[in-house]
Amino acid sequence: MAIDPKHLPEDPRVLQQMVLDLMAQLDREFSERHKIETLLRELLDAKRNRSSEQLSADQLALFASAWQARQAEAEAPAGPDRRDDDDRPGASELAPNKRASGRQPLPRHLKRERIVHDLEDWEKHCAACDQHLHPIG
């Protein structure tokens, strides 16, 4: 949004709102710039580290997706229909198609059955330490 200094409004409330909007925009841009600088610093550090400490291709893809999202946001016109809750920190980090990491819980409709595989009585005694073995876990 370009502001023409020759045609500023006279109303102090409108001017205050303009200042508040500009401050919010600066805060958003500062936080985004800080995130990008941090990612760039991590990339440069990873480039200099030993090969065992280098970033994986998946981590580099995260940097690329963050960069592309930033470019798309910069190219999109900021209209009045933009929601304010998108301005909260971290809103751009949550991707709608983000894959969940780690093991996912099994569906509830599957039958749960515990099967215990027990040793024979003669196998429950340790020959090395002469102690009886007991189940763990």
C-alpha cells in the first residue's frame, strides 16, 4: 500500500489507525525476516559442519517450502478480506498438508489382543549368573 504524503487524511483517528497498521506490518515483516535469517544461518552452519552433522534433504525441503510460501505471500495482494488471526506468530508455519510424524495410533475398530510368548520352565534359569529370569516390559 503506497501512501501519498500530499493527500494524508486530516482525521487523527484515521492517522492513528494508519500508524497502527504500519507498525503491525513492520512487526510481521521483521518476524518473517528473522525466521528466514535463522534458517539461512542454520543452512550455512550445516554446510560447514562434518558430514555426520549435515542437514538432510527433508530439512532443506522445509527451508524451500518456507521460502516459497514467503514469496507467494509477498506476491499476493493484501486486501481488506485478509483475516487478522493469520497475523499471529506461527500461522504461516502450519501447513495444511503437513504429514504427521512418528507412529500413529491404530484405529479404534481394530481388535486388540495381547499375546504373551512364555519360555519353558527349564529355560527360565540363567546358566551364566545362576539367577531365575523374570518377564520385563
